[in-house]
Amino acid sequence: MRGLTILVATTLTLGYGFAAQAAMTADRAETIRRVAGITETVPAAPTDAEAATRVWYGGMLAPVTVEAPRAATKCYPT
């Protein structure tokens, strides 16, 4: 009886693993296309609202320069 239980459990585990692998393989090409932003047509430039909600997946960004106005007074340690 113990052998039958192990056989059934092993069979079910292998079956679930095969089903998961088949689902991931079928979905992989669509996922890569979606993440890379590849579409059939060339999209127009995104609006500000769309651009703010996009996730950055890598690449080179332009450097950011932060400028602050000069303070009128200096701070001295007390």
C-alpha cells in the first residue's frame, strides 16, 4: 500500500511539473515581447501619464544634474 501511495504521488508531481513547464513555454514568447515593448506597429510617443507608470527594464539613462539656488546667508556652527 505504501508503494502505491508513493507511485501515485510521484506520478501526480511529474504531471503537475510537465503541465507547468508547458504553460511557461507557451507564455514565454509573449512575455518577452511584452516586457521588451515590441509591438506590430510603431507606437506614438507616450503621454506624461503613461510615461510615469512605465517600468524601466534597464539601459542607459541620461545623467541627472541637480541645481540649487545659493543661500543668502551662511550657517555657522554654534
